[in-house]
Amino acid sequence: MADTDLIPAPLTAEHPGGLLPLDASTALDAGPGTGPTARWLRSVLGAATGLPLPDGTGPGAVRLRISPETAEAHGPEGYRLSVTGDGVLLDGGGPAGLFWGAQTLRQLLGPDAYRRAPLPGRTWALPHTEIADRPRFGWRGLLLDVSRHFTAKEDVLRLLDLMAAHKLNVFHFHLTDDQGWRIEIERYPRLTGAGSWRARSKRGHRASPLWDDTPHGGFYTQDDIREIVAHAAERHITVVPEIDLPGHSQAAIAAYPWLGNTDVVDTEALTVWDTWGVNPNVLAPTEEVLRFYEGVFEEVLALFPSTFVHVGGDECPKDQWKESPAAQARIAELGVGDEDGLQSWFIRHFDRWLADRGRRLIGWDEILEGGLAEGAAVSSWRGYGGGITAAEAGHDVVMCPEQQVYLDHRQDAGEDEPVPIGFVRTLADVYRFEPVPPGLSEEAARHVLGTQANVWTEVMENRDRVDYQVFPRLAAFAEVAWSALPAPADRDTDGFLRRMETHYRRLDALGVAYRPPTGPAPWQRRPGLLGRPIDGPPPIV
Ligand code: ACM
């Protein structure tokens, strides 16, 4: 174990031996444009170490620099970190690169640099170091589903801190689904008034007979969202909001029953869904529904500066549209052929609508069915296939195949794994995930913006359960997304697992309830709760 066990691994690193001590006199020399990272260092390292890092120059100082030369040398997210007997020089290729370099500096200080107050008597030193680093992908994402189980604002802010510690830079915020609407929309108060809570929840997989009769709910006010977006931006993380349509919409329909297919279901009787699975209650294909969601997106755009806005588009059963005379009349009127045509009509509408406002639509790979609008991007989740098709057609793609990087899937085949879902995806399996499938043409590969791990929370009822599923695997994922790793068969998995021994100490200091390598602690088990494990290795699709 050594503090130089960096995760994600930098492009090049040398540690020639020797230590640079840091003490109360160590000064911070923050050059032009480096103020935000200087503030972050003072606040985070100041808390952990008690060192004041006063403004100053001279021997032993920590120097932060951004300039046209460093931009040219390292690229916007790259950096160079040099620690010698004379002090620290951190050159950022841009503000983001400088910040990622500061994260590396924190790792080099040791696990106690992740605490919130100094341990008595602790002294501090940095190993002499020469690092040059930059990321492989520009989109290094994590999706959190806050609909199936709500994540309190404080815990979202904490997760953003944890993402930043792993150099991840896109937070895909899954804000709406059948089981809860989580974002305040001022013009439609019932979305949160009625749509943000359910009377009870299924415990375990949907086939489980058990219920939790405690009402479940919660939502973010618009000021909460502004705070989350600002906290993310300070950490060079973009928040991509997702408002799922035309499926996954029962919570919205429960709040405003006219959004649903009222000629085939009694939508007045619908409540926010209390169990899991693919839900038949989808939006009605009317002009009024489009206007309603334009109203939602107007408020969403005012809150989220992200270029990409996610509109879902996944798992939209067509049964109600098949049965509904009104939907059938719409198919004829619009000339879209069939129910798949209605789905593309929804997506194309918002693709144009977002483009007119200078934004770009991203959706799940189902949006490819029926033809994808120009400029739209795809989150490839049912495997690589959708991503390959999209990239070959010139669309940008984020690779997040469920067989590989769905962190709700179980981490081990053992009986003690809590509510086991899906394939076994161990820490080492995630480390061997490759976002760019072999055989993709060079041109198409350029459309792979990056990769994302997705966390669906049906069986994660609280923060500790989310921690357990996300960690330690997010560390392996972060290295896949950031580091210049060779092809999976050539990856040094043993070396990564050795570095993880140090990383577990960092996660301990951060208070992360990860899955220990030896298996779940007794309180991390969920005996008697039904999961839905899938046997055998995941297919590569
Ligand atoms: C998804 O997992 N339905 C995107």
C-alpha cells in the first residue's frame, strides 16, 4: 500500500523517492484563473489537514498555474503535477485539468486527506512526483435514479464530491419515472404535490410478496436544483437532467390524468406506481401533452446549463396506443404509420424543440427505432448494438451497456449478496469493460463521447445500499473512463486490485459504505428479500 497508488491511473507517473513536508507555513501561490481550485484546496485540504495554506510564494509553496502554454501542452482536462524538494507545481491545461490535478494531489497526501477534520498529531508530506495526465474520454458519467428511491439533496452533493474524487465529470440525473417525479416545476405544482410520493413500496424484486407500508417520497425544489448544479460546476461536473417520455410516465399521469390515454384507461384512478417493472401507462400522443412537456422543459432548461438534455425514450409499451381510438386517429392524422412512428414523433418533436434553443437531445437507444433526428445522441444501454448503429450513422454515443456497467447488477454470485439482480459484475469485471467495441470504424469510434455507469435504485432503499452497489466498482469504472488502458485482455487487473488496497482506505476516510472484498458485512445483507439473479456470463450484444 502506498499513497502513490493512484486511481484512476495517470498517463505517466514517476515517484523518484523523497518527501516534501507540508506545514502551517506552506503557502499557496494561485496564478491567474486558478482561484476556484485554490478555494477548493483550502476548503477540503484545509479541513482534513488543518493547514491554512496562506497566500504566498517562495520555497516549498504550492503553485497553481493555467496559461496558453499549459493549455497547449495538456488539453482542457489535462494537467502536470510536479512535486520536488522546492515545492509543488500544478499546471492545468484549463480550469478542469487544474482541478483534476488537485484531486491527484489529495490522493498523494494519503487517506487521511479525505477526512473532514485533522487527526491529532498528524503530519503531512507529499512524495516527490512527476505526473502528466489527461483523460481518455470527455464523457465520464454516472447515472443516479432518484425516482425509484429518492436521494436527499445532501446525499446528491456528497455523491458529486465522490464523483469528483474519481475524476468523473457527467452526472446523469434521472429525475422522473413511474414511481416518483422529483423536480419542482412551478407551473405544474401537482407534479411534485401528488407525483413525488407513493403510499407504499415493493420490497425486493417485483415478484417479491413483501411491501414497505411507509409512504416514500421527496423532491428537489428549484433552489435545491440550482445548488446541486452549482456544486457540480465547482467540481467541473455537468449535470444532465433526464425527463423520461413518452414511457415511464405514470407519476406525471397520476398528477395530471389528462396526460394519459384516457379513452382506454381510467387515469383518474392511477396513483404513483408502488412496484417495479415496465409500466403500460404512457403519455397520450396529443398536442396538449407536447405543450405540457414544453412547459416542463422550459423550466428545466432554465435550471440546467448542460448542452445535452435527456428525454428518456426507453421502454415505452405500445399496448395503450394500439387500443386507443384517439391514438390510432393520431397515427393516421400525422401519417407516421404505426405506434413506433408515434414514439419517434415524440422524440423528433423534442429534438427540434431543444435544437431551436441551442441544446442537444440525448435519449436511450430505443430512440433509434423509427429513425433518429440529426444531432441527437444515444445512451446505448441494451448492449453495444444501439451505440454501434448510432455511431456508424454519425450520431454521438455514450456507452453504458447494461450487461457491463449497470451497477444495480450483483457484484458476486454468493448467497449473501443483498437483493441480487442481474449478471455477476465483479470489481475486476468492471475493470475489464471496454467502452469502444472492437470492429467499430475509426470514424464511428470518434462518435463515442465516452461511457457511463448507471445506478437504478428499485432495490436500493437508502444511501448505504447505493454506496454498496456503487463502490468499489465506481473506482474501476473511473479508471476505464479516464485512463489510457490497453485492450481488456492486456489490462493489469492484479495491479489495479493491489492499488485498490490503498483506495479502500480513502473510501473508509470518506465514510463510503462499499462492498468489502470479502463480501457484505452482516448489516449489508438483506436476508429474505427476493432478487432476480441471471445465471451465466453476460452476453456481449
Ligand atoms: C433503462 O435501463 N431502461 C434505460
